[in-house]
Amino acid sequence: MTEYRTGLGFDVHRFEGGRDLILGGVTIDYDLGLAGHSDADVILHAVCDALLGACGLGDLGEHFPDDDPIFVGAASRLLVNRVVEMLSESGYRCVNCDVTVVCEAPKISPYKGEISSNLTALLGAPSNVKATTMEGLGPIGRREGIACWATVLIARD
């Protein structure tokens, strides 16, 4: 009998000059990047937390602490690869992933297909990407950064 579990992840980063903007492992054409210890990919960070939570393995900060110099500038796809390995070692696989990116700018629509394809390849499971705004409300609405929620379904057969 198959056992299913769900996980929910969240991440937010503020904008910072002098960095590339990476979302879902895709470089986005924008004049600001996101501040963070690694490449600050809010999508992949939220997905990692969702996977870890679903499997009962804690959170991203426990496994990849932001005070560890090895992760300075690290590509978040490498973190996802490790989390997927951890999932597999625990007997689970990802069934699907759904993310919602929240930002006023840049427009995510032109990149949704590429990000979704990248997530599908990283996770080995169908993935969907949605984008919305905060209608000008709060720090995200003032274009101070980007947030992301991710939900996953995992299974053990």
C-alpha cells in the first residue's frame, strides 16, 4: 500500500544589486538579484523545505546552514539534488510539486514554462509554477523582494 505525505515550504529574500536573479534554477533578466548566503533562489529553497517537511527531515537551515562557508554562492539546484537524495534514502519519491511565486517585478510569466520544466527535471516529478502579486501591499508589494510558497506530494511504495 502506498503511503502519501504532503509538505509545505516558504521562502522570501530581499532584492540586492550586483547579483543575478535566479528563480527555479533559471536566470531571470532583471537588474536586481536576491540577497542570500547561496544564490538565494526562493523557489528552490521553498521546494527543499516542502520536501524536507513532507519527509519529516527538518528544514533547509538545519541541513545547509547560512553560516557555513561551503554554501556561499552555492547553486540551489545542488541543494535540491541533495534533498532528493535524502528523500530517496528515506524510501520516498516526489509525486508532484506546485509553487506560487509572489512579486510585483519582474514578470514571471515569460519564464514559467522553463522554471516548471527545470523543477520537473530536478525532482523527477510533474511540477507547476504560478505567479501572483501583492497588489502593492507590504514589502513584496513595494518591490523589496520575492516570496514563494511550494507544496509537494511524496510517496513511499
